[in-house]
Amino acid sequence: MKKLSLKEKISYGFGDFGNGFMFDLGQAYLSKFFTDVCKIPASMAKDIFVFTKIFDAFMDPIAGSAVDAKKPGKYGKFRPVMMISAVILGILTIVTFMMPNFGTVQQKLIYAYAAYMIWGLVYSFTNDPYGSLASVMTQDVEERSQLATFRQAGSLGAQLITGIAFVPILIHFTNPKVGYPIAATIMAIIGIGSFYICFRNTRENVKPQAKTKEKIGAKECFKVIFTNKPLLCLILMTLFTISSMNANNQMMIYYCQYALGNIKLQPVINSIMIGCSVIGIAAIPKMVKKFGKKKTAMIGFVIGIVADGLNFIAPPNIVVFTILVTVGYVALAIPNGVTWAFVSDAIDYGEWHTGQRKEGITYAAFNFSRKIAQSIAAYVTLGALQMTGYVANAHQTAKTLLGMKAVMALYPACALAVAAIVIGFLYHLTDDKYRSIVDDLHNGRYDVNVK
């Protein structure tokens, strides 16, 4: 198979770059918009995120099944769905940061639930085909690790820019009800443009070797998911890695404003934390080549556990906090980056094991776990604020500040420890085993034939 060009690899990364300009806003700033601007109590805002993310999670298999049933056209199977959905997603991103002048909390809740649930549905039809795209661009182990690196670079690039630019744009306007949607509009436009770069410059090169049915029912869906042991491990791992990352991102703006005493520190710390993560993702290809994907992920987990644990017990100090939160975030970027290569491997494993290639539904199952993880992060973040007596735009108690720090450091340390156990003891699809599976697929051999 022809090697991917550097342009194709970079363009693939632009997909997650565009994704981040719309997805990251909801994870990092929407809770603050709900609690401090819309005056929705933290307990109710928590429920918005928890229930809508669970709804979104169940929409992913539907989106994945719909994409799998689609026949490839002039622009391929995944790219057209991704691009059309990205445009709609950009519009809905702006809508989620707008709140009509409702008189009651109940009316605000109805609007917030509806807007965010529809946003989540469209996000599934954007992200599922994008995530599946890597599996049909190449089957080369090193190229997949490179695609994973460029994807993680795109994600971190979006986090960096939104993390630095969003708050300054927001506080430029005296009325936050104006600042939030204007900032969201700027980010959404950049996001749509980035998706277009991905759509325009990537190609779907891998043709399925197994015979695949055009439609997939519930029974087939469960077969694809629950007979794929590597995928199940990734789903379990993701519940903890993504929830820890999102809890960190979601709490950061609160922590800077109330614990550190200045909301303007948020873009500064984000620029250091996310900017330094480039070091982590840049090291992924060389680390994978030397240690393999599994050991590379484990190295990131161990460093992250130590850094986050120390950050929780360290005395309050802005310099110490910034250094340790940065080290922890850099470490987390490594397994998060490798994860995308893991998922592509799991897709090929599923084809080899069942005789059916289902990129969309396999990625949707993985994305299901990400949505549940996002729900967990919202529960942890806003639940901590609720339990510790958070009051919007007021001086916070020592108990509340400790709860914020626990979300920023203690929860990630514990979550990454569980993720490390999952990958270390349960994930057995090594790079050598994967190469053997690809060789079988190219020669028409399947696991189902020898049972």
C-alpha cells in the first residue's frame, strides 16, 4: 500500500483541531456559563451534563451503524458525513452558549437540555466518521502511531488556542451574555474550516477484506463490541483517562478565579500546561517504535499518577501547582495520543475475529465510553461544587477550595491508576500480534475460520 504523505497526516490532525474548537468549549466553559451567567444551580447544571452525555453515548452506536450502512461515494464513506455534520455542529456550538431571557430556572433548563442534546447528536455524526477515517487511511503500525500523534497534536492545539483565547475574548465584553456567544462563534468558524482541510486532503485507502453486511442489527452490534476484547479494554480505560482530563479542564476556570484569585491566570496556566504537552505527543512515535504502544501508554500513566498525587498534597503555591499540573497533563497526553492507534488496531482485530469490518460501529462503541467519561467528569466537577457549598461569583469557603483541588489533582491520580491497571493487565493486543492479524487479513485468513 502507498505510504501516506506528510500533507495527508497533517490534514488528518486538522480534523481533531477543528473538533476541539467546538467540543472543548463545552467541556471547559459551558458549566461556568450555566452556573455563573445563566444562574442555574450547580446541582441542576450537573444533571444537564450527566443526562445529556448519557443520551449522547447511546446515540453513538446509532450514528456508527448509519455510517457503516452507507456505501462509499465519490468522496469516500466517512468524509462527506463528517464534513456536513461539522457545519451543523458549528452552528449548534453557538446556540449552546446562548440563553434567551427566560424568567424561570425551569425554562432555562428546558432550553439547555434541548440545545446540548441536539449538539451531542450531531457531534456523534461528526466524530464517529472522523475517528473511523484513520482505520481506512493505512494499516501500517508506524503510520497509525503517526496519525495518532497528529490527531493528538490537533486536539492539544485546539485546547491551547481555546484555552488562551476564550477568556480574553469573553472578558472583552462587559456583558457575558454577549461575550460567550461571540467567542463561541469565532471558535466554531475556525473549527469548520479545519474540518474542511481534513476533508479536502485525506483519502480512504483501505478496502475491507471481509464481506460486510450493509445493515447491522442490535444482535450484530453486540457481537461486534463484546467479542472484541481489545476494544472492551479501551472502553474501560477511556472511562478513567477522559474523565480525568475533562474534570481538569472543566474545573480549571473555577480554580483560577476562586482558588488562585484571578480568572486571567486561566489562559496563562493553560498555555503552559497544554503548550508543554506538545513535548509528550512529539515523543509518541519514537516511544512507540522503541517500547511499543502498550509500554508507551504505561509510562505516561505512571508519570501522571505521581505528578497529580504530589499536586494534591503540596501546600498551596501557584508555581508548584502550575509545574505539577503541567507534568501531569503532559504525561496524560501520551496515553491519550496512543489511544487513537489502539482503536484503529481494534477495528482490524474485529474484522479478523468476526469476519466483518465495522469501522463506524466499533469507533462508536469507543466513543460511547468517551461520552460516559464526560458524564462522569461533569458529575465529579459540579458534584464537588454542589457538595462543598459553591456559591457563584462569591468568596468560597476552605471546604469548597479543597474540593476544587481534589477534582484538579486527586481524582486524576486515582483515575489514571485504574486505567494503568486495565492496560497493564488486561490489554493483550501487542504490536507483533497486530502485524500477524494484518498479514492474515491480506491473505484472506480469519479467526472465525479456525474455530
